[in-house]
Amino acid sequence: MSTQVSEEVREALHEGRPVVALESTIIAHGLPRPRNLAVAHELEALVRDGGAVPATIAVIDGTARIGLDQAALTRIAEDPSVRKLGHRDLAPALATGTTGATTVSATAWLADSAGIRVFATGGLGGVHREWAETQDESADLRLLAQVGITVVCAGVKSILDVPATLQRLETLGVTVVGYRTDRFPGFYLSSSGEPVDWTVRTPQGVARVMRARDELGGPRAALIVGNPVAADQQLDPQLHDRVLAQGLATAREKGVTGQAVTPFLLDYLMVHTEGASLEANLAAVRGNVWLAARIAAAYRELP
């Protein structure tokens, strides 16, 4: 596979220093320009402030890049032709010289293959509403059952079927813990209302879970750390529920189906909450990146 690890990330991994993987889809497709590039720089700075090395991941001209320089980061942020790549898209993208931003599944796969242990993102994909009719499930879930990486997230996107997603993660053997919460986070919301079986309260506690998994061996699967957005930074729950219900009804009326549903609903929420959903998303991402850096550092400090 055509993969290039930046010198900084390669040296950090070789020396056993903490590294945190970051996805690039939020930069290319999740934020308006030029704010997206500023956020990319902010997230990398948060990783460094937490004592770790950032490894933003993308595909540039058919090469998987783990750790982006300024030119590559700017291209991902500013080039409108940048594609969105899940892990299933990586081989065609590399073979055809494509440039693309990596989703959760592609980022987790590439990070794990490089030996990176911690990955920070916003929200995961999951089982879609009305799954019985559509059979629509994010590729994130099956991929996370195959990689041994720790993923710090604010739950799954709240437009999805959260109980079904948690059931699917259990079936796939993916461990889920709440960070200082006994409820699974709700992406834009601090809580989805769904319980989690395990709660950890410190970065060191997460690191000890990671070490215990190392020592157990056995089947590889991700460790999901659900880190809720702060209550004072979440989207107003009543506004969220009202706008989401309107968005779901509008999607049905317009015949929006399949992969088009998620971007439609996320855009609908952003427009009809007057940008409040975007700010809640960014608050969640910042919190996840901050925590991921400290987990990575704590893991490297274990005896």
C-alpha cells in the first residue's frame, strides 16, 4: 500500500511518544471555508497542548498520508474536488491517484496499520433509523470490530438509531465505556439517554483499560470512549428534537434515501438551528481531541 508517514509521526512512534490520529473529512466536508482550515490547525494544537503528536490522515494524489504538512492540510481544506473516502474506497483512491479526506472507518484503518493507538473524532456512524426497511448501516461499525484502536468520540450521530447502534456494537464485540458518565453521549447532546455498562473517570483509567486489553490478547476490536459534550455547550435538547423531527419528515417528503440521508439531515440541522448544531459539534470535537491527547500520554506513561 502506498502510505507515507510524516517524519514527525514516524519519529514519535519509533520513540514511543504519544500520537493521536485525526480524521480529515471534518476539514474537507464538515465545515465551511475558510473556517475549516483554522479548525484543523486548532485541533492539531490541542493535541500538542495535551503532550501528544497530531497525525491528521488523508489521501493525497494516491498516497495515504499519516501526518499532513501545511501544504497538504491546506489542500484538503480548500480544494473542492477532494473526495470523501471510507475504508472501502482506499484501494481505488490509491490506484487512481485520487485526493480524498478520510472518514472514521478509513482513518481508523490507516491509523491502526501505522501503530497509532488513539484516534479522536466527533461522532461515529451507526445504524440508521428504519433499518428494517433500508438495511442502512455505517461501515464504521464493522471496521471498528477489526482494529485495535481507541476511539474518543461524542457517541454516534444523533440522527441515527442509537439503541440499535449500541446493540450492533455489542454484537460485534466492540467495547464501549463512558467518560465520567453512565449514559452514552448524544453527539450534539450530552446524553442520548441510553446507558453504558462501564464508566471511566480519568485518562489514566482509560489507559489501564487499553493495557488490560493488550494483556488479554484475543480478537481485535476498537475501544470506544464516549465523551459527552459539556452541558453548557450542547445543542438545546428541545430544539434538537423539534428540528430533527422536521428534518426526518422533510427527507421522507423529498424522497431522500441511502447515503444521502446523513448529509441532508446534518445540513438541515445546521440551517434550522441557525448554526447552533455546528457549534455543538465543534465543542464536542475539541473536547474529544483534548481527552484523546491525555489518554495517549497516560498510556505511554504506564509501566
